[in-house]
Amino acid sequence: MKCLVCIPSKGRPNNIKKYVEPFMQRLGLDYRIFVEPQDAGQYKFENVVVIDANNKGLGYATSFAKKYAEANNYDLYFRIDDDVKGIGQIENDIQRVLKAFEIPNVGAVVFPYSFEWYAKTEKLFSRKNKRTQTCYIIRTKLFRPDTRVSTFDDFYQYLLLRQDNYDTLYCSKHLIDCAVVGGGEGGLQAFNRSEMALNEINIFKSIDPTIKVISKPEKPWKFEPKFNHKKYRSKKI
């Protein structure tokens, strides 16, 4: 299957040389970096695509990237943040990972964070229906970004996949190595994340009323959705 790595970036050109380019060279897949017009002059790199508006949020940028992937006939959309240094040694297993999409009900492949060291296994896939987070590979046709959803884009994709009875596969052999989630400058830190969080959780609740709001005072976004229904429980495979 044809896969495109899509990397939205806002105000972080230094991350491209520091993190993105070395990782993409190792990975060996097609990739594009999506930036706003106001930042285009700072991003003098290969594979940069300038979107058509400024300050519309992550949901807008990923919507643009999804249309780009569709227009160029990519079957799979590989979402990676611009502060990701790598995903374990996924470059050694990437073809095996992509082959998993030959299973019809697999909607996405997801990965744990490196600080979730306890999740690491030598088995490529250890569970199904773990939530998408930061980096994930999803069928392009199933990737449904919403311009209203930026803070919890990963939660949202998981919600929609499970609503449509698609499974995720948890690639616990390879862990996401990135900056502290919610840290640093640029990116979503340029927006009022707590207000965005509550608005987005209300969107989730309109889709599934069983979703609750929990307080996360230590996080920049202050609130998170909690998925309670049994369909969101992961299972060992």
C-alpha cells in the first residue's frame, strides 16, 4: 500500500533539521511537511507543502494534508509530529507494519510513548484497540480530521474508528521518542488549549454521550475526554 508521512509544523523550523529529516531518511517513506503561509519563509527544506491559510489550528492543517494525500492516491496516512525523533527502530519493520492493513478491519496502527517503557514488547503487535496518540498510521479514507478539533485530534480519530467498528493494532515493539507532550514553543502552544479542549470534548459527547470530562490540572490543556464504553477497551492479541 502507498503511504505518505504527513508532518504538520507551526513555528518550529529548527525541529525539521534536528528531528524530522534524520528520521525520514531512516524511514524511507514519502513525506510532506505542511506549514502555514506566514511560516513558509522559515521552512527552506525539501518536501514542504504550504497550506492555504494561517492560524486555523491543527484540524485545519491536517484536513489540508488529508486532501493532499487523497489527491495523490496515498492509501495510508502516517501522522507524525514535528518534534518526534523516531519511533523505536520502526524503519526495520515498516513493511511488516504496512502489511497489517491487508486485514480489512484494521483501521490504524498506533504506538506507545517511550516513557511507557512497560508497554514495550518484542512482539510487533501486542494488543488491539489501544487509542491513537501523536503518531499513528491510518487508512486515508478513514482519516477524518475536523477543523474544530486540534487538541484532541488523536482521541477523535480513535473515537470515529471505534464508532465504525474498525480496530487499531498496538505496535508495542516500537515506541515514540518525542519532546514532552504539551511542552516547548510553537505548535498548539500558540492557542488557548483549555478552552479548545472543552469545546472538543463537547463535540465528542455529541457523537457518544458516554464520554466524560476529567480534570488534568498538570497538563496545558487542563481537561481530557474519558472513554468509558466497553468498545474502547483494548484486548491482548
